[in-house]
Amino acid sequence: MNRYPLWKYVTVAIALVLGFIYTLPNFFGESPAVQVSSAKATLKVDQKTQNRVEEALKAASVAHDGIQLDFNGVKTRFKDTDTQLKAKDALEKAFNPDATDPQYVVALNLLSASPQWLTSLHALPMYLGLDLRGGVHFLLQVDMKGALTKRLDSTSADLRTLMRDKNLRHGGVNREGDRIVIKFRDTETQNKARFAMSESQPDLQVVEAGDASEPRLIATLKVQAQQKIGESALKQNITTLHNRINELGVAEPVIQQQGQDRIVVQLPGVQDTAKAKDILGRTATLEIRLVDDTPGALDAALAGNPPFGTEVYTERGGQPLLVKKQVVLTGDRLTDAQPGFDNQTQEPAVHLTLDSAGARIFKDVTRENVNKRMAILLIEKGKGEVITAPVIRTEIGGGRVQISGRMTTVEANDTALLLRAGSLAAPMEIIEERTIGPSLGAENIKKGFHSTMWGFAAIAVFMILYYQMFGVVSVLALASNLLFLVAILSLLQATLTLPGIAAIALTLGMAIDANVLINERVREELRAGMPPQAAISEGYERAFGTILDSNITTLIAGLALLIFGSGPVRGFAVVHCLGILTSIFSSVVVSRALVNLIYGRQKKLTKVAIGQVWKPGVAAGTQK
């Protein structure tokens, strides 16, 4: 009656072992580390970089506890913070000999100190949030007016191109605030222009103004178009911020929209506020220029006598390149960039889409410079780098441009990402800044751990005193629930915050409630005169429905918090919902397995240790 089949015991045992393994990394803490990542768009961190790190540390006589290469860069562990700081200085000198033009970002970091065998099983600790680990918090205000102004300037150039292509004479296309004003000499041309604009610019709302002597058209962006531009600018800024923050080596940054025009950035573990502000506030622009391939010109430039109107840059492979200063196109004219393949050679390529003005300019430039090279540069902090320099094979029209040749699939993806999100779509301003020290984070962890520990201890004492052996079983089931919850959070690589710790403490109270229901139900059956073995079986069976109903209703409330909440509320909801699921398994399956092991094999069971069972007309005592 109270015996599980072998496979159920095995399932519970495997669940407990896995829970222990994936919980274990959280007890090893973190090791101080130094991360070396690329500060240049065209500079890659690879195995050669890792070898350079090893050589630099060896030359400086700095011992390390391991070096690893991942997508963020090369990370090196050390025993203590003093060694970490010495290593940072040594690597800074080795990788950035010119402090005014750093090639790499050498940043302090913290890595999990878990043993390698745990890491090989993908058993990693939970990430700690800003309030537990310390770090910096920024609230950024996105200048939506700046994004709209940028779009209106681009649209003004498009309208000039449209008037020229349609042979419509006008007295000027000018942006005045948030509107574009076009002057004409007669109403007939005005009407033709309005018809052409309605076809080519559906996002504009065009109205007639002036009189017959000075007819004008006034164009403004529709409300829906303004909203779309704002949303697009916000998304692109968030994408760009993600790319930049990778350089800081933050394990789990929080970058999310707040309201209509604000972005919250939280960087746990980062204490260098100035460095973080420098990374976030960087501005990068894209430029397309022509390459000067005149024989002898590059040699003269390298000798210190560059031809007039040229300057020397370096290609991705390290080769010097002589580029003309005149800018053909800027990134403002680029509307999209996607990786792909050349239709003829099947080589990796990048497909660009330009706006109408950019397409016209690009068509003219490529027609006049067939078989010449064209350089695409990323300009940042006044310094430029050549992303790629393809040869122009033929005139390119229609606004669709393909960059191919001498690039791998990975490089094509990286180039498309740089071109698509290399710069901010709208200016941003830091309106709130907070720094949380690591000591405060450690204090929060200590307080949260103590609150959970003392809460667990108080529950355990009460349950054991009140329910005796069944109380012990309930406490073991509660411990397994905590084990499962922490293991799942670690497996999901969730970020633990103070609200998450509060949710864990709440989960303990809710989880023990299920065992109280079971124990009281068993008591009721014993009180009714049922034999102990039957009472245990009926107690678990009849309590399960109540446990399931109560947990489902609580889960619905948790899901509502998860769907409609944000920030700390969502963090609380995630732990809360997972805790409900683990508590059902631990309070019903695990506790039943333990009770079956204790009492299930006793054929003539006459009593159970479940505390006092009160019967009408019978003195208080332990049920026999």
C-alpha cells in the first residue's frame, strides 16, 4: 500500500543528486580575474591573443590559476586581488603601449571559482544582481527630438532628389523646426510636387500653404511615423549598448527600456564608473570613401609625404591603405545591413540597403569609379578604421549594395552588425547614476542568507516538535525543495536579486504548508480509527487535490506578476513561480518516498510518530 516502485525511488534519487550538483557551484564563490577584449571594431580576440596574454604574464612573473578564451575575450584567474592588479598593469603595458590609442580593453572581472569538473557539466553559479554584487546603475534619457531631426534632415535630402528626378522646379527645400517647407513659383508645379510626395513619402503629411504668388508645401511627419521612428531609435540604441557593454566583460548586464524614451543600464560587478560612462557614451559613425590606388602614392604617404586630400589607414589584415579624405556617404544613408552570400561566387557577403538619396549618390560614384577600391570606415573618437575595402566591379544602382571578397562567414556577420548598429540612432544623456559598492552587496547577501537560514531553522524546530518523525520528513522535503529551486535557478543562469531572496523565503513558508496539510490529513484518518498504513495512503491521496488547487491559484498570481511586472517585480515572480513547481514535487513525491522508506515495509504497523492525535472520548496521546 505504501511502497513506491523502484523507478520512482530512482527518479527521486537522481533528482536529488542533480539538484546537489547544480547547487554546489554557488558555494565556491568567485575568483578575481582580468579580461582582455578588443577595443577596435576590426580587431579580433583569438588564440593568438591568448598566447600573448600568457607570454606577458610570464614576462612579468605573475602567476595565474588558468586562462580561458570565450566570445567576450581572454579571461585569466588569479588567487587574490593584489595579483589581479599586478596582472592588469602588466597586460595594459603589453597590449596598449600607446595609452592615447588603446587597442584592447583590459578590465578587472570576477569569475566563478567552481572546479573544472563542475564547469564541464555546465554547473555554473547563479548570477548576482546589482544589489547583491555591487556595480553601477545608469538611467539614460534618449533624445527623441534628435532622432526626428535626423530623419527630417534625411527626408529633406530625399525630397530634393525627388524634385530633380521629376523635373519640378522649386525655390528651396528647407527644414524649419519639425517641418519641411518647399517653395514653388506656380500652383501647377505645387500640385505635381504634392502628388509625387504622396507616392514616394507615405510617412509625410503634406498641406498647402501661401498664396498664388508664393505657393508652398509644408510637410510634417505623421504621428504614427514619429512613434515608429522613436521605437526604432530606442531599439537600435539598446542593441548598440549591448555590443559596447560586452567590452566591459559584465556577466549579466541589465539593459531594458523604461517608459517611452528611457533606458536602464545596470552593470553588476563594475566599480569603474568613469570607464563604464566612457563605453556607454561612445559615438561611432560610418563613412564610405574612395581608395587612392595611384602608383607610388602609398609609398610616398608612408614616407611622410601623403598626396593632398588623402590619409593612411590600416586594413583588417594589417596592410596600410591610402584613403581619400572626401566622404562619399555616411552611415545616415544606410537603412539596413544583412549578412548573406554572393549569388555568383557563393562567397560570404554583406548586403546593404541605402535610402533614396544614398542610392543616387552611390550609383553616380560607382559608375565613375569602376575597378577602383572603395573603403568603408568606422570613425570613433576622431580615429577611423577600415572595416572592408572591396573593388567596385560595376555600377550599382537601386540602393542595394553588396560587399564581398576576402571575408569569412563570421566576418560577414560581424561587419553587418557593425554597419547596422555601429552608432547610436539618437543621442542619449545620463540623468541618473548610482554606484553600489561590493561591501554593501556582500552585506545584502549576508542578511538575505541569514533571513532564509533562520526562517528555515524556525520552521524545522516547529515541525519536528509538533509532528515528530513526520516533521523530520517534512523538513527533509523542505530542504530538497530549496535544493531543487537553487539548482534550477543556477541551471537557467538566472540573476538573483534581493527580491529573489525574498521569494525564496516566501517559497519555504508556502512549501511547508503542503506538508502541514498532508500531516493533518493523516491525523484525521487516524482519529477516525483507520489503520496507520491506510491513514498514510489516504492522507497523501486526499491532501493532493487541496495542495494542487492552492498552488495553481498562487501560480496564476505569480504569472500575472511575471507578465505585467518589470524589473525587481519580475525577478521576484520568476523565483516565486519556480518555487511553487518545486514545492509540489518535494512536498508530495519526495516526502512520500521518505515516509514509504520508513513505514512502508512494516506489514504490522501499529503506530506512527506524528504527534498527538485527539479522539473524542480518548485521552490525548500518540496514536497506536
